[in-house]
Amino acid sequence: MNDELLTIGAFAAATGLTIAALRHYDEIGLLKPAQVDPGTGYRRYRPDQVGDARLICGLRGVGVPVEEVRAMVGRPGGEVRTALDAHRERLLVQLRELSQRIAAVGELIDKGTPMPELQAVRPVQIRLRVADVKEAAAFYTAAFDVVFNESISSLQFGAYRSDLFFLITLEESDRGPAHFGLLVQDVDAAYGRALDAGAAVVVLPELVTSGYVFRSREEAAAVAIGSGHELLREWADEARRADAVVVGGFCERGDDGRLYNSAAVVDAGGLRAVYRKLHLWDHEKLLFEPGAAPPPVLDTRAGRLGVLICYDLEFPELTRWAALAGTQLLAVPTNWPLVPRPDGERPPEALIAMAAARVNRMAIACADRLGTERGVEWTGGATIVGVDGWVAAERRDAGLLIADVDLEEALEKRLTDHADAFGDRRPDIYAALARG
């Protein structure tokens, strides 16, 4: 067997990858050797790994991010072509930004063009204190697919002087944890587009004002906001402009000083309700206090609106309670971590939403996140389910998800002439079962 394996030097020569690159790809799990000597750490590779290695070499040579390369290795040629087409589109965007920058430099050389007068104030830089700049730069470079400029210790988004220009500057410090939040201008723009498109109800993801993956309670506390915060008032102003309802998740600092995973409901009248998540998922229990009150069910201009958050949806007691309280549309801000599922299947959480909608005859709108945050990959499972339990709209990429759903149908619980979803319930028996 050993005679058939290639030394790391021979494998490097056959694939075009350097020995250092092969060691790096082994460390990150992108290309594992067939054998590693436990005593010396010497790596050997199978000849049939040459094709994968050459593919990796080519993909990395054109700047495809490591996580996308990982997904392409071993996939059919057609899928690799589709991924490369998407990467080419990203490069074209970068090319346009670079062209703008080159033109700006040329104008500065030729005319000595001064900085343009600012028309409006907007943030163009945030500074993050980190324990290790190199490690943090590697993480953010992979997360945002941008280049880290070592000369200014910053990740740069967009061309200088363009509307997209923004810097994240990393500063090494041993003065304690870095406290930072995520800017939400892009979220504001997204729900602004939804309102402009005529949406009566807009649902935003869970903890959309702050991000989800906190390393400590202190980090979460640094970005927590109260229910009277300016951001929520801005949501209400937008809702008032379109006479709509906005439901969005936020990291709440309660009047009691505790942290809650919450959702705000705002409309033309301002803040209507704040719901605190009852069922905390996994490490959330180390950061937040669970809610102590049932979810709100409100009369809105779109109909009776109920609110749950993510993991709450998996408890049929709660979805049934919301339906019995008259909910016509259940709004569910979510952050669904990606889990394995068979090819062609919907995310399991979407199936739960379909089942809950069908058995309760109420519509459900789930706003999920997409991408990766501190190593956690999100499902991107945004789904709107009709009163009949069938998916009215779904989206697995970034962007708006809009559907027309007849909420009046949720007022009718009769299934046939002799079957009724609520009328056929047996609460007298259920109560006895609950007592155990």
C-alpha cells in the first residue's frame, strides 16, 4: 500500500500546489493526506487525489473562497461550472469597483480633485479591538470575501469615494474583549424595499440588530438595546410611512438589566409589543433569560398577528395556543443553523412550519438568515406558508421574499361538512393527559 502512495514532494510536483499549501489544506480539512506517519508527521497521498488537488489549485488560483472550494471538491462538473459562474460575477463587481478607483486616481492626478462636499453623514469605518489581528483578519476575510490591507490593518469594502466604501479596522489590544455590533443599514434598506413593494407585514430575522453568535454574556450586553431605542423608533417611522407592520428580532436589555432574545412589533402607531423568546436554544441559555409571558396576538391592519421566535416554533403547544388566540398570521424571526438533510428536501424547520400552519389553519412567515457567522452556517430557509399548509414562497439566497396570502381563510377552521380543526378538539381528555 505504501509503495502506491506519493510523497508530499512528488504530490506537490504532480498537482502544482506547494508543500506549504498542502500542509495548510490538511490543517483546515480541505485536502487530507491518505496517510500521516504518527512519528514524523510525514504526509503521503493517493494518486487518485491528484485530480482533486489540481481542482483546488485552479479554484484557489482564481480566488474562490476556501469554503466554496470545499463544497466544489468531488461535485459533478456542471455544479462546479455553476459555482464558477457565480464567482465570476463577484469578480466583475470587484472589477467595476477597481475601475472606479482607478478613474478616481486618474482624476486626482490630472486635476487635483478635492474631496467632494459631503451630502450626508454616514459611517465609513469601525474599529474592533481583537486579541490577535492575524487570526481576526483571517476570519473576517473568509466571512466577507474581501482583502485585508495590512498597511492600514483594515478590511476594505467598495472603492474609495464610492457609496460602498467602508473600513473595518482591526486593532490588537489586551484591554479586554472587543465589544461591537453589526451595522443594520442594509437591513433598513431591505425592509424599506419590502414596504415600497407594498408589503403589509415585514418580518426580519432573529437578533437582526446585533448578530447571533456571542462568545459571552458581556459581549451580548455591549450591543443590547432597550425597547425604547432609536432603532425601533426608526422601524416604526418606516412602518408608518407605508401603513404596515414590521416584526424584527433584537437583543434586548430589559428594565431589570437582564438580557432577552426578543422581537419587536411596530406599526403606524409605534411600538405595539415586545415578545421575549420562551424556548431558548442551546448556548442561548448561557446568555439570555427566558421569557415569562405568552406571545402577543395583536389586531393589525393586516389581520390578527402572532409572534414566535425560532425554536418556539418547534413546540406544538405554543403554535396551537397562538391559533386558539385568533392568530391569522404567525410571524417568526429565526436563525436556523444548517443541519444535514437529504438532497431535494426542505429544511426541517420549514416542514415544521408547514405542519403547524396546516393543523391550525393559519399562515406562517419565517425570516431566516443566510451565510456564516463565527463558524456557524445558517440555513437560509426563509419560507412563507399559506393557511392550507403549503409553501406560498421560499428563498434560499439573499434578497426579499414576498407572497400574497389570503388571511381571511384563517378564520375558517372547518375542514369538511363534518370535520373542524378546532371544533373536534377534546380538551377534556387533553387536560387529564397533561396532569399525567
